[in-house]
Amino acid sequence: MTRVRLTPKQSRFVDEYLIDLNATQAAIRAGYSEKTARQVGAENLSKPDIASAIEARTQERSERTQINADMVLQGILHNVRRCEQGEVVRNSRGEPMMIETLDGEMAVAYRYDASNALKGYEMLGKHLKLFTDRHEHEGAETVTRIELVAAEMERMEPEEASKLYREMLKEPGKRKH
């Protein structure tokens, strides 16, 4: 891999930027003036040599740590599935708690973690760019696609919303119509 020639201050900026991905703070820590750090940080990120160095260092770190997009996506998916499984609610002795159902029967209580499941789906949806500002035009009124889907999902039970979301994640050619 060919290393890009940077000034010592630019090289330090790259090092500092990779800590928290904050260009302003990286510029300050690299020794640039606090008054101009925001502008300098933005300018540095737009310079091809610095951008190339950041990309190369990010790739090296990903290879070294074995943390990559696949690993992150698998982790999110694993946690979504765990949230959807439901968990038996237990008392202080570790015994399953019982609840009375609407028909008067007794049943084991389960906790379904809908908000965390949906957060995971949101993260996956953002990765797949499902929530970009695509517009559908109907006369003079413009409605974003995500608003339509969100409104539909709000009317559903959590399990139905999860099922719809999983269906949306499938490849376009494999969706049920």
C-alpha cells in the first residue's frame, strides 16, 4: 500500500480524526487554532490526500480488528432476533410468572422487546437506505415513502410490523405481492 505524503500536522489530524470522527476536535488536538478548527477540519476532510490517508487507515484498522460491516450487521440481526423471541418473565425465585389472559385462563408471561427490535430494524433499514427521502407525487401533494410506511406500521401489532419490515428487507425479486 502506497502511503500518501502528508505534513506532520496533517498526519496528526488523521490520527486524531480516527479517534472519534470529529473533524473540529481532531483539528484542535492536531494543533490547529480553536478559532479556525471547524473550517480547517472540513477543509482537511475535503483534501484528496487526507481523505485517502483516512480511508487507508480505516481499512487497516478494520482488517486488524476484524470489525467490518458484515460483523456489525450480523450483530444487529442477532440482537433483533433475540428481542423478537420474547423472554419468560420470572419472579424473584426464578419461577415463570403467570398472568390471566382475556378469556380467564392462566398463562406464562412473556416480555417482547418491541422497541429494541424496531430500533435494530431501523439500523438495518438505514444501512439498506430504505429511509432516504424518496417522494411519491400525487397532484400538488408530496408524501415521503417513509411516512406512508410508518403510518401503516403504527396501526399494526408489533409482530405484524416486524413481519412487514422483514418482508421489506428481502430482495425486490423475492417479495410476495
